[in-house]
Amino acid sequence: MLIAVLQMDDLEALNSAKRHLEENGYNAEVGPFAELPEADRQDWMTPENGGYIFYLEKEKYQAAMKMLGTFFGYTG
């Protein structure tokens, strides 16, 4: 099962992150925000936050988010 974890406009960056995670054994998807049914939208999802949603495997959420954060240059 995939869950939405990030929303932004930079499709190229999201697709690069998707490839990076998949190369390291994680499932990820990128989809248009506009195609997400309103019933599936969460509080943090708004049109102003970007046109694409990034999804990760729920079962591997913590490890995948850590790798995603490292990919985008976040430390913590």
C-alpha cells in the first residue's frame, strides 16, 4: 500500500527521487494532485502546495522517508 508523503511542483525532482528510492529497494510513485480524489486528500494537500504528489510504501515508511530526506538534502 502506498501513502502520500510529499506535494510539490517540481516533477523532475520527484521523478529523480522516485528512481533513487526504487534503485534502493523501495516502491514509490508520483501522480498529479488534480487526479487525486477529493476524498483521499489530506489536510496538508492543497493546490497551492504543488501539482504532484509523491507516494511511498506504508510498510517501509520510516526508512524510505529517511532516504527521501537525504536525497533532498535534509539532515536531522
